[in-house]
Amino acid sequence: MVYERYNNPKFTEWFKEHTTFAAIITVFAGADVEALKLIYSELAGYQIFKAKISDGAKKCLLWGSVINALIEDLPQVVIQVCFYTKS
């Protein structure tokens, strides 16, 4: 968000118009990086979901999601499989 804010004029314009929404999404992103995808999802055609972010930022979000899955979700699956096979 910080990188886009200072290096992407279209995102800066969107950010100025939707500061509260951006702050809420940033807080949610602390729990799950996937929440950041909401800002450019174009959900239901609402302007608040139409941030213009760069392809580099989208790539960072993709890799953040992959790393999050490896760190958070994969160990849960391993534990569940190990627990299930012992039962």
C-alpha cells in the first residue's frame, strides 16, 4: 500500500477518496493478505473496489498469498493428516 501510494498516481487518487476503506482493509490484511485483493476486485461495480494498482503490486500480493498458504495452511493440513491417521 505504501509503495503504491507514493509511486502510482491513480492509486493515490483512489486512496485519497477512500482513506477510511483503505485503512480498514489494511487492518484486515494483518490477519490475511488476501484481504488486500478487495481494493481492486471491482466487487459489484462499486467505485470503492476499483483501485488502480500496478502489476508489480498484484504480483507481490500473489506471492504474499502463496507464502501465507505455505506458512499457515500447509502445516495445518499436515497436522490434521497426522492426527487423522493416528485415530
